[in-house]
Amino acid sequence: MASSMAAVSTLLPVLLLLLATATHCAAADSSSPSPEAAALLNLSAALTDPSGYLSKHWTVDTPVCSWPRLSCDAADKRVVSLDLSGLNLSGPIPAAALASLPRLQTLNLSNNILNATFPDELIASLRSLRVLDLYNNNLTGPLPAALPNLTDLVHLHLGGNFFSGAIPRTYGQWSRIRYLALSGNELTGEVPPELGNLTTLRELYLGYFNSFTGGIPPELGRLRALVRLDMANCGISGEIPPEVANLTSLDTLFLQINALSGRLPTEIGAMGALKSLDLSNNLFVGEIPASFAALKNLTLLNLFRNRLAGEIPEFVGDLPSLEVLQLWENNFTGGIPANLGVAATRLKIVDVSTNKLTGVLPTELCAGEQLETFIALGNSLFGGIPDGLAGCASLTRIRLGENYLNGTIPAKLFTLPNLTQIELHDNLLSGDVRLDANKVSPSIGELSLYNNRLTGHVPAGIGGLVGLQKLLLAGNKLSGELPPEIGKLQQLSKADLSGNLISGEVPKAISGCRLLTFLDLSGNKLSGRIPPELAELRILNYLNVSHNALEGEIPPAIAGMQSLTAVDFSYNKLSGEVPATGQFAYFNSTSFAGNAGLCGAFLAPCRSSSRGGGVATSSGFGALSSSSKLLLVLGLLALSIVFAGGAVLKARSMKRSAEARAWRLTAKEGVMKIADPRLSTVPLYELTHVFYVAMLCVAEQSVERPTMREVVQILTDMPGSTSTSMDVPLVIEPKEDGSPEKAQQGGSQESPTQKDLLSI
């Protein structure tokens, strides 16, 4: 018993020491973060986090594996995945902090604002990395050539940055990679053929903003597992290598917006898995290969903006999965396949515009009731609009302008519930425009029917098109009055009804179209006064009411519209004074020509005695004496002579020295010394006035010479004088710059200065 107590007394201090040590270690663990927690906190501190997300959610109070945006291995609780995408983080990639997470397999830093170059030292620390996503940042410099040292990498996305230089040839060394995206950078050089060694690759993205030289490497044909190949808009040229046909698993081939040329490879027809084929915006020639008929899974076929020719093959209409067919801006001839829409019941978008197509429109385009957009403008199609198309409830856009379509416009076309755009301009359509306000679609935003042969009135039902933004009815034979219901179009921004037979007055209700910026009513038979209510159109830029029969004055309120940048009131029956205020001060006479009753500003002067203005007619000249009339005529003749003489004198004076003396008419010689003797009874002040104006007209500085309109006005409104002596001297002295100084008469009497004369 004694020995046992002795043993206990001996071991007790040791046990207490061990317990104290364990307690201290536990306390130390609870107060100090683990190495990985410390690394993550350092990472958070190294980045600029405007939302404070990381500092808010990453705290030492909770276990690391419970922190958001990361995950841990279930066995040893080590961090294996880190997703910081879309947090608006900025700064360089924190390599030192990330290097302390050696078990990391997934690193997603996409959709941030990270900058600087990629830290090469990070590659040596993260050898377990399988997914690296740096998409959509501001990283610069060359692509990291050492990345293939991450041998386990299966997903690499470096797109949407500013990497430059060539793609390293070492990028053909990965043995497990399935996803490689280098698109949206500033890469140059050739696409390395070594990429053909990535036989496990399923998706390859090299397009957009890169500027490669050369063509598509034939070696890419070895990528048998490839499902998507996107090399759009990256500068490649040459022909498509036939080896591409070996990509039998490919469902997406995007090669648009390049400089590819030659004929479309027939081998593409062997790519039976293909769903999306976009070869648009290239330089391809020839016809669509017959082998394309085997592409039964094709949903998208984009061949627009090439140089393709021949007819659109009938088999295009037999592709059962086709949803999008865009062939515009080529040289296709013949007709649109009549069976289009029968087998392709999923058809949503058809655009065959700007070709050389003829024939009639297919009747079954909307057989699948999914057609949304049909565009065939800029061809030579004829015939009517099929009932099946006019009744296609799924239709949102129909653009058939610039053809030879005839017949009437089906009324049910305007009732389609989803329709937003109707373009039927520049055709041969006739008949009335039938709109029922209770049935028309409120979603229609554009109604373009100009340059047809439409007749009848503008229907009152137009007021039901409450979503209309563009109303283009110019160049038809529409007649009658404009309905006041047009004022209900509160979304209307552009209205062009020019070149019709519309009569009556301009409706005041049009002022209800408060978003109107463009209004053209020219070339009609409108009469009455211009409604001042138009001034309520506060953002109207363009107003044209020319070539009508409008009467009365131009409302001053319209002149006060600060939004106006162009107006045309010409060729009406308007009268009164043209306002010279506001924006009207910047317009010229062509905007008001052809109105005999208009005056002021840019036109003939108004009679000051007239309350409402009016043109100063020949009565103004009738007030002059017969001698004054003769003086006016001869004065204008004298001006012509003085102009010619002045030119000769100026030419001679340039050969003389600067001491050339001035003309001087003295009292001894008198004005009449050089005047026609028949003018001896003409008042001297009139004669000297004419000579004064003549000398103004030959002033050396062009800015000091009056216009002919000002000359006529000065001579017409001759100032009076109390002096009648024929011997009053007239002195015309040159100024220092050589231009004539004002004329001075003897005594205290002065003739008006140049400024006074031009201000009459």
C-alpha cells in the first residue's frame, strides 16, 4: 500500500504537467488560425474587395471548411476548391497566399478585375490543379508558357483578358485537358499545329479579338473528341481544310467573321452530329454543297455575307431540326424553296434578304407555328402576302421591303399579337390600309409602307397602335383628312406621310405625340393654318410641311421651339413676317421659298406700316421720283462699271509702289465732272449716295463690301439731305489698309456711315 502511494505521488506531478501542456496547446489552437486559414486571410488582405465580402465571411471564429466560396476534402479537411468569381476583386493574383494551398484542385477567379501578369511561381506550387478559370479579367503579358507543367489540368479558361503574343507550342502537351479557351485576348501569330495533339479535348475556343495569321491547321482534324470549335473573328484566312470533316463528334463549328475563302467543303456533310454551323462574314464562293442535305441535326445555318451563288437548295427545306436560316447578302438566285417550313417545323428565323431571288413567297413558312422573324427585303420577289404568313401568331418581325409584291395587305397581319415590326415599303402593294382599333396589335412598333400604291384614307384605327414608334406612309396615294386619332400615338417618334394626296388641315391632335422628333407632311394637299399646338412637341427636330396649300402666318410659338434643327415651309400660301427668333435665326431662305406673302428675315423686307407684316411691293419704288428711279437704274449700271474698273485699278496698283495716291474729287472739278450730263437735275445727295455705295462695293476687304441685296435696299431707301448744291465737294480718302474711308460732304452735313447704311 505504501509503495502504491509512493508511485502515485511520484507520477502526479508528471500527469499535472502533461495536462497543463495539453491545455496550453488547445488554447493556442483556438487562438491561432491554421496555416490554410492564414493563407486565405492573407489572400483576402492582398486583394481589393469593394463589397467586403471576404472580410465579412472569412473569420477565425468559424472552421475554414465552413467558409463560403471554398470546399474541403472530406477526409483530411484540406482546401481543394476556391471559387471567388464575380466579386469585383482587383489587384494582382496573390501568388504567395495561393501557394500555401498545395492541395487546391479548382481555382476560379473569373469575372473580376485582376490585373498584371500571371505569376509563374504559382505553377510550381499548385501541381494538383485540375481547373483554372481566369476568364474576364484584365490580365496582361504573354500566356504563361509553363502552364503545361500542370499535368492534371482538364479545364483552362484564360479568355476575356489582354494576353498578347503567340500561343506557346507547349500548349499541345496536355494529356488530359478537355476544355481550352484562349478567346477574347490580343493573341497573334499562327495557331500552333501542336494543338492537334490534345486528343482528349472536347471544347476549343480561340476566337474574338485575337489576330492570328495563316489558316486553320489541318492537324486539328485529329481532335476526334472535339464537340465545339470556335475560331470566329480571329483573322484566319485560306480555305477550310478537308481534315475538319474528321471531327465527327463536333456539334458546333463557328468560323464567322474571318477571311476564309474558296468553296464550302463538301466534307462538312459528313459531320452528322453538327447542330450549329456559322460560316458567315467570309469570302466563300460557289454553291451550297449537296452533301449538306445529310446534316439532319442542324439547327442553325448561317452563311450570310459571303459570295455564294446558285439557287437555295430544296433540301434546306427538308432539314427537320432547322431553327435558324440566314443566307442574306449573297448572290443567290431562283426562288425561296417552296417546302420551307413544312419539314422544318421548328423554324424561328429566316433571313434571305439582299440576294437576287425571284418567285413568290412560300406558303408554309409558319406551318410549325414557331416562326418569329422573316426577312426577305432587297430581292425581286413578286405575288401577294400568303394568308399563312399573315396569320402567323408567333411572328414578331416581317421585313419584305424592296421587292415587287402586289395585291392588298391582309388586315389580319395588323392583329398578330407578338408583331413588333412591319416593313413592306418599296413594293407594288395597293388597296386600303385596313386597321381596326379594337383588333390591331398594340405591340407593333414600326409600320413601314412607303413607296407603294396604297389608296384610301389614313384609317382612324391607327389610334389603336399605341406602341407605334415609326409611321412611314410616304409615297402612296392616300387621300382624305388625317384622323385626329393619330394623336393617341404617344410613343411615336417618326411620322412620314409625305408625297400623298392628304387634304384638310393639319390636325391639332398631333400635338399629343409628345415623343415625336420627325414630322414630314410635305407634298400633300393640306390647307388651313399651321396649328400653333405643334409647339407642344418639345423634342421635335425635323418639321416639313412644304408643297401644300397652307395659309396664314407661321405661328410664333413654333419659332420658339429650341429643339428644331431643320424646317421646311416652302411652296405654300403662307403670309406675314418670318420669325427671326430662336432656332429660326439659323435657317435660310430655302426653308420659306415659294410663299408670295412671306417677308422678313431671309426674304423681301416687310412693310413697316403693315400690322401683320407683308412683302414690300413695287409701291415702295413708286414713292421715288422719276429721276430717282432713273438714278436707281443708272446707279446699278454704274456699280457694274465701277466693279470692273476697280478690278483693273487694283491690278495696276499692285504693280506700283505703296505711295499710290488716293482718288480725290475736289469742289473745282465737282461730282458732275464724272457723271452723266443728263443727271444735272438729280439731287446731289442721291448722286453722291450712289457713288458712295459704289466705292463700298470695291473695298479691298471682302467683309466690308455689301451684298447685292443690301445694295438694292440702300438705294431703295435713299436717305434725305438738306444740301442741293452741285458744288459740294465729295472726298473719298483711303484708310491705312487701302480700303475707302467714309465719304464726307462739305460743311457740317455728313452722309451716313457704312454701318448706318447697312442697318437701314
